Amino acid sequence: MLVYLRKRIISSLLPLVVVVVGVFALARLTGNPASLYLPLNATDQMRADFTARQGLDQPLLVQMADYFGGVLRLDFGESLRTGEPAAAMALRAFPATLQLAATTMVIAIVAAVLVGCWAALKPNGIADRISSFVSMAAASIPDFWLAIVGIWIFAITLGWLPTSGVSGGEAWILPIATLMLRPFGVLVQIVRGAMVSALSEPYIKLARSKGASDARVVSHHALRNAAAPALTVAGDLTVGLVNGAVVVETIFGWPGIGKLMIDSILQRDFAVLQAAVLITAIAIFVLNILIDLGYALLDARVRPTVKA
Amino acid sequence: MATPLLQPEGHQHPETDPPAPATAPAADVPPVPAPTAQDLGDKKLSLFRLLLRDKFATLAALVLVFVGLVAVFGPMLVGDLATRQDLLAANKPPFSLEDGWGYVLGSDSLGRSMLGRLVIATRTTISVALPAVGIALVIGSLWGVWAGYHRGLRETISMRIADVIMSFPSLLLAVVVLYVFNPSLGNIILILAITRIPIYLRTARAESAELQSRTFVDAARTFGSRPTAIIGRHVIPIVLPTLLTLATLEFCYVMLAESSLSFLGIGIQSPDVSWGLMVSQGRQYLQTAWWLSIFPGLAIVITTIAANILAAWLRIATDPAQRWRLSLPRTRGGRRFGTALKGATK
């Protein structure tokens, strides 16, 4: 178990390191970093001051050491707009995104398990058709457009929901519905596929022959084994959820890390962008570890095979 | 955006693959690529006939051909319609022929024709998506086939690189890169291609790793063919259908990614126009002129659905073990659509 975890941590640490180094390389090796951090109309004097203050005239290795030290202390410099530490801004925005993403994921998983099981039990039934349709939609409809259609219908035409903001429960409906489409579309197919193969296993026949009800067979015998494949995909999906969150937060004015990123790009605030990107990378790293842990706990077969 | 609905390694050819291209030589002649021009012609013809039997796949192919034709010839036909401003004709609602066909889809707040702008945007959108898919396909496939054929360290390192790229949200990568470098057409194509290379890399590696232990590859090796020759003559022809199917599906993904970037303001920049950018520009007029956002989005949706259906059909049609499904007499209209849908999402 511990060996397995250590292996997984090392293999997920690699992307994190690559991202950290990559951001440094992009910022320093492509021309003058001062032009990245400072506004476009900065004077030469401002640029020179900035270069000296930030130690950008030091040798590259010294800069690199400084940068890594900063990353370890979560110190990414100060925002141009507000003068606040960039990391503080990113950390303040982070909970909003986390709430949104976690709620979406929980609803998507529960819905996918229910619809997926139903679809597996009744092939070509209503649930099967719904799940096929949603999966197709998830692969074809751009999320930003879906959000806009949602706003157009429910906020502007019908006036039922607010167009943006975080006040009140109604404000959550459109962002979550938009963000949910893709994870639900993928998960429902996976749950369905895993359930179909789990239901044809001998132990299901045994359970049935012992007189277990349909509901009990599904919830106690099949679902437990079908959950593992769904969980492996969850990692990829959460990575994808970050992409969706950037779009959804921008459209609905959600004060999360995705909106912070886009705002800092449009206002050329590189320190904040860097902080937001790196903190997201760290969050993804932690999440991947948690998913691996959950996978190992769920599927007893994983432990011995990985150890061996 | 999630990795589109497919399991890169999942699609393995069953044992019934056509071993035809290479098993033939029993004499001491080095193996010759077996499918002659005649064979290929026949195969194409039958594939075309198969396509016509499936009305949804045919429709999807027609939609894609239409989009392609619009991208190539459309800008010539609309002329300056897309850029001509006419404040008297501002915010015309769609589906009215009062001002002629140019304004059939309405106009924007500057009185530019929606139809004209959509046509111009088609060319931009396609001219980002096609090169990006092409570059990723060529690099990812060759790299993957090479890694899978040689196994060992080369394979491990390649897969690690793929893992690193895949485990980071592609949009964030694009965001940082397009901030540092300016978002020109070339940079957008490049970043989209780089983030999608791992998909082909993984698939090609899995297939080629399985193929390199087959008898006909062994035979070629025994006769002294060099690895590059074996890869080119025996491995690639067999892997190619799978990769082309994947590329059709990837076309959707890349198009969606480009529109997201353009929508967020870090993709295609004004005065150029792409479908994603049009949705974004129309967003502020949602209350008064809904058609400005809805139509370009609809264009994206229709094109991606068509590519998805075609990819699902291609997957079955190019797989000899499954092709018989397509030649069955049709039972009910909804059925075929159902299989296509499921194929698209597996």
C-alpha cells in the first residue's frame, strides 16, 4: 500500500515539477521578463528599476534558485493591479472554484451512477437513450455556448434565474448545469459499460440464485465492482473540469481562480497569472493522490499487484 | 474540457485484423507491400458504398463536405459582405428577406451581415483546426509507432512525456503560452497540436507494441529489414485506419478548444473572426440580438456532431471484425442512430 502510494506520488510529482520549471522557462527565456510583468506602456526607467529590484540582472541560476524558493514559500511576487501578494489573491479565489467544482463533481457522479445503472439494466430503454444523447452532447456542445444559451433562455427570456453572481441558491444552477455536462456525459457511459460487464459476472448469477432482489444485486454486488473504472476516469475529468471552470467562471462572474486567470491575462498581470496557474497545478497534484488512494481502498486487487 | 470520450489504449484490433499486407512472402524475396493500387481502389469504393447505406453517416459526411466547401470558396462568394458596415441595417433580426439574402441570418450592431461573417469565420476556424489536427496526427503517430516498436527505454520515456502533457489542463497550458507569446494563428495551431500529440502517441504506441510481436513483423525482421522499413511497410498501414478515425474525433476537440480560447479572448483576435470569437462578441448583445451568439455556436455544434457521427461510423467501417454490422439490412430508423451514438462515446 505504502509502496503503491509512494510510486503514485512520484509519478504525479513529475508533471508538477515540469509545470513549475516550464513557467519559469517561459517567463525568463523568452525575451525580457520586465515586459511580461510590467504594463505595455512602462517607461525605460520603470523597466530598469523593476529589473534591479526583482534581481533579473542576476545570473540565470541565481534567478532560478530565487524562483524555486518563492514557489516553495508560495511567494509569486505582487499583483500589478492591487499591489497585493499574488499568492494571497489566488488563494482567496481558490475556495470559490473548489466549491463549484466539488458540487458539480458530486452531482455528476451521483447522477451518472443512477442513470448509468438504470441504462445497464434496461438496454435501449429511456435511460439508455438519455445517456447516449447526453454523451453525444457533451462531446459536441461548447460549454461557453451552452452557458450562453442557458442565460438566454432561463435568465433573459424566462427571468427565472440570475445571469451571474454568487448570491443565493439560484445563482448556482446555471454554472453547475453547464459544468456538469461533460463529466456526466463521460461518466455515465463508463458506469453503464462497467455495469453491463459486472452484471454478466458469475457472482451476480450466484447472488440472484440466492434470491437477492434486483436493487440489492445492483447496489451491493455489481456497483462496488463497477465503481473502480469510473474512479480512474475521475482524475482525467477533474483535470478537464479546470478548463470548464475557467470558461464558466468568466461567463457567470464567479469569483474563482479561473476568472482570476483570465482577468490577469486581459490586464497583463503576470505575477497573478503565474500564482493562479501554479496553485491550480498543486491542487491537481493533491487531487490525483487522493483519487489513487480512493482507488486503492476501493479495489482490494490493486494493492497486492502493485506491491509485487 | 475533458479529454474527449475515448480511451486511447482501449481500441485494440482483435485478432481478425487483415494480416494481408505482410504475411504473403514465403519465398526469399523481401516482403512487398501487398495492397496494389487495384485493391486500394476497390476498398475505397466499397467503403464509399458502405457510407451511402448509412443515412446518418452520409448526412454527417455531407455536412462536413459543405463546411469544407464554405471554408474554401465561401469568402470569394460573400465578397465584402462581412466587413461592409451599414448602420441603417444594424441589428436586423434573422429569417427575413426584406434586405436580400445577405441578411437572412440578421446583422450585428454595426450592420454587418451575419451570414457573411459566419462564412469568413468558417475559414478561420477550419484553418486552425485542420493544421492542428494534422500536425498532432503526424508527429504523435510516428512517435508512438516508433516507441511501441522499439519498446524498452524509448517507450517508457515517451509515455512519461505523454503523461506529463495529459495531466495538466490543456487550457491552462494554452493560457500561459499565449500570454507570453502573442496569440497569432501559428501559435494557436502549435499549442493546440502540442496538447493533442499524447492522444495519438498513446494509441499508436499501444497498437504498434502489439503488432511488433506478430509473426509477419518477425518474418520481416528475420529477412533483415531495417526497423524504419518495417515500421513504414508493415506497422503503419495497419495502424492507420485507427489513427485516422481518432483524428476525425480530435477534429471536434480541437475546434472546441480553439473556440474556447477565442471566446476567452486569448485565441483568434479581432479583426479576424472565428466562430468562438463571434459567440463572445455577441454575448453583450444577448438581450437585444440573440442571433449574434446563437448562430455561430450552432455552427460549432452542427460541425462537431457531424464529425462525431462520422468518426463513430469510420471506427466500425475500418474494423474488419465489426464491418458486417453496417451491411445488415436496416431494421428501424432509430437503431442505427443509436449505435452511432454509442460508438461515438465509447
